[in-house]
Amino acid sequence: MTGLGLHGGGGDDQEREFPRPHLALLGPLRHRRPERRPRRFRRGVYLLPSVFTLANLLCGFACVVYTMGGKFETAAPFVGFALVLDALDGWIARVTGTATEFGLQFDSLADVVSFGVAPAILTFAWGLAPLGRYGWVAGFVYVTAAAVRLGRFNIQHVTDKRYFVGMPSPAAASVLASTVYAYPAGVQFYGTALPVLAVVLVPAFLMVSTIRFRSFKMVDLKERWSPTVLILLALCLGAIVAHPRMVLVALAYAYLFSAFVEMALNRLRRRGAVDTVATPAADRAEPPAKHGKLR
């Protein structure tokens, strides 16, 4: 019989109306769009934080080299450059999601050189040398404190990310480097070298202390900043450009004393809260009974 197709056609029409089973199964796959895979970073991106860490290590080495040549004014700024690079490598690792265990250990080893050994040698050659063995001991104590601080930071579990437990090693190194940069002539006599002990030992003990220092890692760069904050930043940058020596040393010491100022303010707030709670209870207390004479 002919005319078995739906439209009255022959065998060819029948094949077009009823395709083969395997072609019918493959039909939907022909028109399906390929799924988009999640975008992955190239392998080179994982090296980017380590490149900044390597530059940080280079700054520490350059500080030591220029210190050996007696060029304190040139050596001190390299500690500041290392501080900026240390902040950038951590920020880049968090943004790109390329933080690794190797990067963490490499960063700590670089920090021991840039914020431990380099500032200690710089300060010793600048102002601790007249003290002889006492200067050696002070410099070694600082290097040890920096190494202990970095080792403790790697293993401790941070509960409040707004604070550091102990003074960060880059901030401690900035105190030493900014002091040298502000007075690059150096110290030549025993009596004038004694205050340098405090410049070295106070940041050293603060690094291994449990005093809390503010952390700026939680600053949200995606948040819209007010014009007032931008104006203050512009004024700060302008002041650094105009008077770099005085402004940098003032910022370094201001951060050092900021922890103690915050501690004092917190104690005053606690006392005020305790007095506020205790005062109503005292008001509700009944006055003592008066002992009159018996009649």
C-alpha cells in the first residue's frame, strides 16, 4: 500500500516523519550549548604573591648592604618599602585566592630578614655600636623577638581580626627605621647612645607581649568611602611628601602609643559602665535606721 505517511507520501516521506531512534536521541544534543566552566587563574598568578615577597626580601638585603657602607639615610627607607610590599603580597593572595602554605612560610622568612635582622643591624651601626656588648645584646634581643612574634603569628588562632596580639613586626621595624631616617647622622658617644636602647628594646618587648594593636587588614576597599576620609588621606600623603622625616617618625610612634591610649580609654569606659550600674542600686537602698533614745 501507498500513502502510509501522514501527508500521503511514500517511503521517503515516512522516514522523514519518523526519524531513526538513535538520531532522535542525538538530536537534542546537537543544539545544546556547551556549559561554561568556572574561570580558573593561570598558574602564573600563583607566583604573583611570592614575587612581592621576594621583593620584600630584596629590600631587607639592600638595607643591610647600605648599612655596611654607612649610608643610613639610604638604608632606612628600604624598611618602609619592605613594609608596603609585605602588605601587598598578603592582599594579592587574599584577592586572587592564591594563598598557600608555602607562601605563608616564605613570607615569614622574608619578614625575619626585612623586619628583624635588617632593622637590628641598621640600628646597631647607627646608635648601638658605642655601647659595645650591650648594643650587641639589644640588637640580638630585637631579632629574637621578631622571630618569636612571626612564629607565634603563624600558629595562633585569631578570634578578633580587628586586632593583633602583640605589636606587628613591620610596625616595630618602622619605629627603628623612622628614627634612623629622622636623624641619619648617627650616635657617636656612650652617653647619647643609652636612649637608643629604649628605641630597640621597647618595640622588641611589645612584639612578644599580649597587648592588642589595631589591625588595618579588615578595611573594606569595596566600601564607599566618604569625601572626608579621602581628604584626610590626601593631607597625610601631602604631609609625608613635604616633611617625610618628621611625619614618618610621628606615624610610627603614634601607632606604638595607640595601643596604650586605647587600653586607657577602655578602662575608663568600663569604670563608667560599672558606676552607672551601681548608682541606681545605691539609690534604691534603704537609709540606715536612726537609733533614738528610749523613753
